[in-house]
Amino acid sequence: MFKTYFAYGIGQACDTIPYCMFYTFFIYFLTDNVGLDPMVAGAISLIAVCWDGITDPVVGYLSDRSKNPKGRRLPWMKTSMVPLAIVVFLLFAPFDLGTGALAVAYYVVVAMAFWTLYTTYVIPYMSLGAELTADYNGRNYIRMFNMICGGLFMLLCTSGPTVVQTWGTAAGMSVRGAWGVSGAIFGAIALICGIVAYNMLKKAPLITPEAGEAEKHESIFAVLKETLSIKPYRRLCIMVFLMFIGYILASSASVYLIIYNCSMSGGQQAIYWFVYAIAYILMVPVGSAIANKLGKKQSFMFGTAFTIVCCLILFFVNQWNFTMSMVYVIVTQLGSTCLWTNYLAFAYDCAEIDEYKNGKRREGSLCAVVSFAQKFGSALGTYGIGVVLTLTGYDAMIMEQSTTALYGISGCCTIGIVVSGIIGMIIMAGYPVGKKEYDLIMKAKEDKKAGRDVDESGFSNCL
């Protein structure tokens, strides 16, 4: 299975690289390079990500019903990779369209195209993870490999653009030109890794639906109604929506934090992003070990609680500098990895409940709806940074920001995580699916298929 896990991890490049380029740099690119008002930049991101959220359930539904002889997921991934790489470049292309309606229209259209293509790759890719193994710990290991590789790609596409900027401007390029080179380079890297993963994964054995299941007619609305009738799954979707508001708000604000609050040089920024990714990679095995030992819920709760406490301390100390930023990035990455590593693994568990309860394997739809929740939370997070910057008087034309603006940036990076984290923990406190319940559900599935009596007493609260 190692080869399969490794191949699946490599495929994370077509998820992590585009995702990080957008959420880490896109709004900053629009405000400080294109020259758009922060509120307008936030609105562009909001529109595009909301559109992406709408397409998620559609792509999940269609991939679940795919009759392609090469599988339900891989053909979608293969078709999406080349155009996605092109659109990553177009997001940061050095076209000078001014700051008027033409520029706004261009970035809205390109951002919507970006998220459409991202969805047609990522939803099938996420769903594929549930088809590689049904083992509880095995799925945790899939997510661990997935997140470690994601951390390496994150390292590449967070610190990498800073290096390209330094190199490009030193070689005589304009800043906009260097951003265009960054988009081209990282789009190409994602494409190459995606091709490698596809060619390795197309030989992997997969868990497939029973014959004839894909031919059963059911509308997308019927699918949504049935899947959302699963109580643990509803709880998961609400938690993901709220948690991603805070984490994406903090992620989008962190670029401003290191430039304005910490006054970092280009070299220090590269170090920051390097530590950001390394801390993420190192924290993934910690979260996975807790998940395998105690359960995914316990891993999520521990990581989130730890990060909440640390963010509160950092906000009230409010002594931002290079050293403090290193502390910030290390302590927040534990909570981040426990969220990222576990939320899809939670969805995989719910797919087994869905099969037991409704008799259908719909990993695509289940991953899509939880992704829909993630995208709408993320959309509000990216719009929120534009709102905060505008309301606190941020001015992209000056380096010395007002005290109010600096507090606004600091609050986005810390209090945003605190509020969403507390609410998320309250919601997940009642999540009922642990390893014991999961094993009982898997046994009940086999008993049900074999026509044997099923005892639901050990997992009735999961239904």
C-alpha cells in the first residue's frame, strides 16, 4: 500500500499548489500589485469561491454516477490538470488592465474559471481516497501521506514566489512580470506532479460500487437530502464551514502581518514561509498519531484547543516581530494540521454510514458537500480580510500603517482562529463516530449484505 499512498500524496500537488497560490497571495496581489481596493479584491474572491462552492456538489454527483471504464475519479482528474495549470498563470499574469471595470471583470472571470477547474480535479481526487482502502487507520495514513506531501508543496509555493520575486526584480523584471513567472512555474509543477500521480494511481485496486448502482436514477437534490440526513455528517459540514472562516481569514492576513506588523525583509519573508511549511509537515504525524491512538475527534479537539490558547496569548501580547511570527506560525500549524488531516477522514467515515443506511457508495457527493461548506467558509474568510483592511484604514501605498490597521491585521490572524475554533469545538463535542463505532458499522454492513440480523445498539447515535 505504500506505493499507492505515495502516489496519492503526489497527486496533492494539483490541490495544494493552486490552493496556496490563491489563498496566500491572490488578494495581496490584487491590492498591492494590481492596485484594487481591498473591499473590491475581497469581493472578487468571494464571488469566485462561492461559485466554486456551488459547483462542488454537481461535480461530486456526476463523478459518483460516472460509468467511465477507467474509473469514477481518475478521468476527471486527468482532464482538469492542463487547463488548471494555465489558469494558475492567468491569475498572476502581468497584464496591465488598470484598476477599473475591465480589470475587475477579468479577475472575476479568471478566478471563477480557476475554481471550476480546481473543483473538477479536487472533488474526484478527495473522493478517490475513500476508494483506496476501507480500513480506519489506513484512511488516517492516507491523510497523513496526503498532508505531508501537501506540506512539501506548500513549502514550495509559499516561499517560492518570494524567491522568484527577488530573482526576477534583480534580473530587471517588473514586479508584475515576476508574478507572472511565479504563476507559470508553479502551475507547471502542479501539472507535472499530477501526471505522475495519475499514471501511478490508474493501476491501483479500488473499492467500487456494486454492479448496477451507478445506473439507479436519483436527482442531485435527492442525494443531498439523503446524505444530509446523516446527523454526524451535518455536524461535520457545519464545523468545517465555521472553522474555515477563521483559518482562511488568518491565512489571507498573514501576508500583511509579516510585511507590515513584523516589517520583514524579502529574505525574512522567505524564511517565514519555509518555517510555515516545515512546521506543517512536522505537525502532520503528530495529529495522525493522536488520531490513530485516540481517534480523529480527539486529535481535532486537542489541536484546536492548543491553537486557541496560543492565539489568545499572542493577540494580547501584541509584540509582533520576526521572532514572534516564528512562534505564531509554529503554534497555529498544529491546529491547522489537525483540521486539514481529519476533516476529510471524517467524511470518509460518513460515507460508510451512508452505505449502511442508504445502500449506496457516494464518496463524491459526501466529499463535495463538505468541500462546499469549506469553500463558503473560505469565501467569507477572504472577503473578511478585505472588509477588515478597509474598515481599519489600510493603505497599500504606504509602508507605515496606522495602529488601527495593524491591530486589524493582528486580530484577523489570531482572534479569527479563536472564535471559529471555539465554535467548532462545541459542535464537534457531540460527534459520535470513533474507531469502535466505525468497526461496528463496517461489521453491520457485511451482516446486512449477507442477510443476517444487525444489532445497531452500539452505533445507533451515528445514524
